[in-house]
Amino acid sequence: MDQGRDHGSNYGPNHGQRPIGRRGMLAGAIAVAATGALSAGPGAATAFAEAGPATSELWREFAKSPFTHPQIPFVGTAGYRGGARSRPRLPVRADVRTYGARPDGSEDAAPAINAAIEHVGRHGGGTVTVPPGTYRIDDIIRIGYDNVVLRGAGSARTKLYATKSLTELIGPYGSRYGGDKSSWSWAGGLVWLCPKERFATLTAAIKAAAWPFEGWTGNKRDEYRPLTAVHPAKRGDRTVTVADTSGLRRGNLVLLHVADDAGHTLLEHMAGGGPGPEAYVWDDKTKLTSYVPYEWPVRITSVRGKRVTLERPLPLDLRPEWNPRFTTLITPLTGSAVEGLTLEAVETPQSQHLLDKGYNGVVLQCAYDCWADDMVVRHVDNGFGFVAASACTLTRTRVAGRGSHHPYFCREGSHDNLVEDFVIEQRTVPAPAGTQLHGINVEGLSSYNAWSRGRMEMGTFDTHRGMPFANVRTDITVTNDGQHGGDASAGPLYGARFTHWNVTVTNERAGCVRIDDIAPYSATVGISTVRPFGQIDVPDFTGDLHSRLESYGDPSAVRPRNLYEAQRDLGV
């Protein structure tokens, strides 16, 4: 089967045609765009009614206040360059065969591929091509320079065949929280996009058994310097006032730090606030409290006086008691990608739960404005991962083969990412006893990520606790047979503003998909009729959850069909 063409059959009719939207606070124009023909006059309204069901009431509400709706987050700028539908075609600067890679799988091609990437990266970037064939790799493929694209001839024509696990290549990776778990169960990839220096410090710490934090401020979260305090502001604001602009320039990437206070009012705010979160016991959730301060990378678009405008709206309120400030961050990887490849690991039995050896696929770490496109991973422990990654896009990706622990994972404070046109195939062998299946996972205070237009032949809408908030899953068909994870010290399953919109569940299982009775300030819109069975998800918060349920039992009835695309096309 031509996997590249089969992948394309999952697209919407306008794939690849979206112009980059305008920006600005245009609330009135947004409301008009949202109601469309219904507000354009009687004739247009009649035409719209004949075309299909009426527009969702929740969507009408959202369109009037897209950045501050209580249940639905704004994810219209998720992904590479604010969700840009086109990406640069960087000039070809190297062919891996020139560096000695053989396309017949007869010898290790990793040194040649990495040498080509290194050469192109050191000389300003460009495309490294991997022509059709099978290339054996006995090491990690590392993309650590900006503006480097590793491009195969298509996922059906170019294969990387990986023979070793990350445990073999780097060493065992324990957990910074103790126990005998393997962090290769949720970290690292055999194709690993990560800034070169950050990769070096991470792997050095792992080899030294000094289990690191993995994000934007280094292994001990101390590799930054303050730039300026940020004055109080509201969720959805794009322009903020700061104390000092001397260290801020247009185009800079900065890190917004927001710390919790002794009363955990920041965590309460992330959960939507009110009596339920206020009554929740936060102090003993030691893994969750280790995730703060909340760190959100963002690019500055203008500096005028003390006013700083950002490329994305603020993800939450900024209050003085949370010490909001802009800081530096480790230099991120930007503008790099991997395209048109299949990564197939040597087929081994799936490991026991939380003891993965690290036959992992593609991971983007400390990456901003990077992407992967037309990628298949097969026989992997874990498929595609965001680890402290932001503003990145996965398009036309597929997880196949013997079954994975985490087909997709999003963790360690990953924000504003987009996963679009994705497939999780049914496993090719039965699951060994003692293994676990999740699905599209999000955890660790990760926020404003979107999963759009997917087909999941197995798995679920997983959260591993750690209170992710303001995430969207939309226009997805799922055979819902997975289970969520996470231990008690990681706190709540959901923060506020989770939205599941137009989801077809093929086996009627409710768990992790219908969330109106479990997730605070959430929206469950247009999902199939489902029933609870074999579920372990229970509400974390008492009292009224302020959740919304609409168009239950009929996904085809909800308009717009795809919440991410509708938000993107508002052009704000």
C-alpha cells in the first residue's frame, strides 16, 4: 500500500490552501464571520439551512469572545508560525549518499546522515535529502541546528531502519521522582529534534544518573535570567505592559514565567477557580507542584514604550501574587523539520508498563516553530512526542506496527502545538500481558494544543494528570479502548477549558472522551452516544464543574465540524 497516498485520504477538502490570517482584536468582525450566512440576510440564512444543521450555540458564544470563553480555549494559532498552511522549501544542501549512506540497508547510515545534518547546520541551514531506499541506523538521528530539514522521498519510499534502543545508545533513564520507572517511556526519540547544546546537557545528565528536568530552563531549571516584570493582565490579552523594555526586541523569543503562591491560587486559576478548586488539596501533589512555575515561550511582535505585543494571546491571567515576568530561555531549535520518511524499529515485544527501552519515534524537544510531515513510525515504544516544545506542527503522521505505549505524547509544559491528519493503526500483534496503551496524551501543565482530523483505530484521549488545561481534540474517529495514566501526586486529570468537538466513538466507550462530568469548565460537543464501562476516571473537583454538553449523540449535527479549523479561519 502506498502509505503516503493513503495518508492523504484523511485530509479535508481545503488542505494546503489556507492563507495566513490577519491578527488583531476584531471582536465584531469575528461575530459576523462566525454566524456567516445566518447574519447575512434572509436569503443567505435559507441557503445555509438547506446546506445542513444550524451553527452550534456554543460556537456562537465563543465567536463573540474567542479569547475569554469560559469553556472553549482559543487554539486558532496553534502550530508552526501560528498555524501557517505552507512551510518553507529550503534549498537542498546535501544528499546523505554523498556522505557514505547506503540505501540498501547493508551498513550503518547514521554517521553519514548525522554528518550531513551537521555540515548543513554549520553552514546556515538547508535541506538534507534521503533518497528512496532503506537506511539502517544504529544510532540516533540528531537535528540540533536551526533551519535544517531532513527530507526523504516520501514515507512510502524512504525508510530508516533502527536497530538499537535509547537504553543501548545512551543508557538507562530513571525518573527524577524516584522508583524504578524508565523515563524512556515518555522521553527521547530515535529521530530527535533538539538544540545541540541542550541535547548534550540532557544526555550527559542521563549518563550520570542525574535525572534532569527536560525543559526550557535547563536540567535544574536555573538556566535563565530575568528580563522584566509584567504588569497585571487578562487571559486573551495580546499586548501587556512591562516594567523595563531594554532587553526586549521585536522578533525575540522570551519565556513568560508565572509562579504559584502559598495558597496555590495559580493552580486554582488553571482549574477554573471557584469552590471546587479552592477545596482541593494541592500541597501533597508534589509532582504537580514541581511543574510550576508555568513557563510559556512566545515571540514578541512589537515594542512601543512600555507596551509589548505578543504573537499569541496570553494563556491565563497575570496577577502580582504570581510574580509574572519575562525571562530568557535556553536557545530553542527553530525552523527545523523532518519529512517524507518511515522510521521502523527492529520488531521487539512491547515492554512491560513503564519499563520501555526507548525504541521511540520522533521527538521535538525545546523546539519552537518546527514541524514533521508525512512521517510513519513502526514497531515503536512511543511514537511522536512534544517535550517542552511549542508552536510546532505534526502533519500526516502515522503510528503503526506491533503496538505502542504512547502513540502521541505531549508533556513537560508543551504549548500551542498542532497535530493534524494523524492515524493510530490497529496493532499487528496482540498486546503482551502487563503492557499499557494510551493514545493522544497530554500532561504536565501543557496548554493550548490541538489534535485535528484523526483516525484512532485504538487508544484513547489520554491525560496523565499534571493538570493540562485549555486543549482541543476535534474531528476525530476513535475506537476507544485505551486508558489514562498518571499517579496521584501529579494532581488533577484536567484543568479548565478542555474541549472535545465532533468525535465519533466506534465502540460506545465513554471514558476520557465524554468529559462533561469530570473536567472543570469543559465542553463536550458533538460526540457519539457512549456509555461508561471499565472506567477509572473520576472527578477531581467537588461541586458544579461548569461544563457544557451539546449535540450529544450525533457528531454529524455539530457545525462547525472542525473546531480548530473554524478558529483558525476567523483570522484573528
